[in-house]
Amino acid sequence: MKSKCLALPEELLTVSSDVEAGIPIDAINCIIIRADSVLALLEDHFIEDRPPLPSATVAGTLWDVRGALALIKTLADSTRKMPRDGGAL
């Protein structure tokens, strides 16, 4: 079987349809930490006595955080398959 080359973290952080339902807390925490790091970069833009970041960098950080939120939503939506009564699917 030939494996697919994965180039982006988002390709690794997709929820496979054959995974049993559950809360993917490690993946969610990973995405949150990454988004927090990107926002820390953006904070430098607003500190006095520092040169402003280029507009493309500011736009890229905002785009990255938006993507992180979309990944969290995807992972959270995957938990909707969980049975509410504790029984099997």
C-alpha cells in the first residue's frame, strides 16, 4: 500500500471516518497551543518601540488562527457521534 505524503499539519489533524467516537483532547490542545504561539507573534506588532510587522505577516497570523479554529471545530464536531447514554454506537 502506497502512503500519501502529508505536507501540512492540517493534513495530519483530520478526523478519519473509521475512528471511534471520542473527545480528541490531545489534538485540540495541540491546536490551541499552536494558535496561542501565533497570537504571541502578533502581539509584538502592538508593542511600542518595535518596528511594525509587515501587513502580510499580520494577515498570515490571523489566517493561521482562523484555520486553527476551523480544526478545533472539526475535531469537536467529530464528538457529536458519541452516544449520549453511554451505550455502543
